[in-house]
Amino acid sequence: MEKTHRFTADESGSRLDMFVPGRLPEMSRTYIQKLIADGYITVNEQAVKASYKISDGDCVAVTIPPPTPSTLEAEDIPLNIVYEDEDLLVIDKPAGLTVHPAPGSPSHTLVNALLARFTDLPTGDDLVRPGIVHRLDKDTSGLMLVAKNRVALNKLANQFKARSVIKAYLVLVKGHLSPERGFIDAPIGRDPSHRKRMAVVNEGRQARTEYQVIKYTGDCTLLEVRLETGRTHQIRVHLLAIGYPVVGDTTYGVKSPLLSRQFVHACRLGFRLPSSGQYVEFKSELPPDLEQALERVA
């Protein structure tokens, strides 16, 4: 069922796609721009562009269309929920679970599991990613955030954009990394030689990774890695670029007889609760397969 919000402008000079978010803060600017492009937002009963400059006294009508019927199916897949409130979930994702449906993984994903428990997760701008605020690679285990309503989704997404979310990972690399603490600041984009891979390339997007050596074990190094940005495959690409490939990573790192997936685990996640602004932080221990591999490389 459609719902329409009406506003009378009491200012002049703002772009339409800036004016509306100020009146409806639960909606992202991207979503509002899409509504404008699709004719769901009008000014004085006329369709206009997102760049339209508001004048004092303009009548702005924002119609929210009904959600597009989703082809996503609920699936009863076990989930380890470590925290839940009215706004969000923190999930400890197992390795091997894809976050959302994609051409190569149309089902059996985290999203399918969530839909078996929650029927009204916010879709944001992408209908196949209800509730998803950020992603982990399929074979990366550990902590993930899921939003339960649109206000929480937008507030959490804004924290990620502001780079105020703490995202820390335990990573095992081949070799003894030195110095024991440092930053990797190198742009990441599509590998021009292998379009399905990412690489450090001059025309890529800014990417920044901080690392701290936890211990040297055998001919490997266990690191805690913190991401300041969230580029695709960032940890694996950056560590390969400095000569310390991730153990078990068959795409960017080095194969290991001890592991069937990359040694990357999202161990810490810190953020502010959307409802109160209180900072909270959650931790996850190494899963058994990574713990056993770590013991055997010593």
C-alpha cells in the first residue's frame, strides 16, 4: 500500500534530493534519488529532477511505493546470534555461508536464513540484501551486523561511511611480517589481467589497512588486522601486495594442507547503538578449524 508524505518548504536554494532527507531522515539519499527518478516525488504536483532547487512555499509530495514482491525464500538455516535488540542483530557467521543471493549463489545464504526469522527486514536500495549493513566473504567467519528496521539500517550505514565502526580480524600470513605494526595504504580496484580478482592499482579506490603482529608461529605470523575502509577482498589483496599472503587463500594467498579456506576471522566489531548512541563492542574466538590450523603450524 502506498503512503504519501507532504511538506511545504520553508526555505529556498536546497536541492530536492537534499531537502527530502532532512524531512525523512530514515530514508537514504540514494533511495530518495531513485524515488525522484521514478516520479514518486513531485514538487507542486510536477515531476522534477533531483537537482531541482527548492523555493519557499513549494509543496513537496513524497510517495512511498509498496515493496516489490521478493523472490527470496526463507530457509531454516542455523544462526549464531550473539546480540539482539529492537534495532539490530550481531551474528557470528560461519565460514562457507554466503551473505546474500547472487548469480552463483541464489539460495542457502545468510539472507535466506534471516527471512525465516524476520519477515520485515528493511531492504534499503537493494532488494536481495534485506537488513545487510556490510558483508563478509563467503569463506570468512566472524561477526556481522544486521539491521532490523530502516532507521537502524541508515544509522549503521552512516557509521560505516564515517569509518567509525571498529572492524578487527585475526589473520594468519606466510612469513614473518616486519615491522610488527604498520599501515598499508594502497588503492584497490579490478585486476586488469584477471577481471574476477582485485588488485592494488593506481586508479583504484582508496584503501587503508592497519595491522599488529600478535605472534610468530612456525614460518607464519598471526595478525590482528583493522580495516579503515571496506574494499572487496581488502585484507587479502593488501597483505599479498606487501609480500605476506594469507594462509589457505587459494585466490590471493597460499594453499595449505591444514585448511580448506582462508585464515581470516572477524574477531571484533564495535559500533554505536542506533537507539542510544552507546558504544558497544563484541568479540568472537577463533572457530575450531582455524584454532587447529594455528596449533599445527607452530
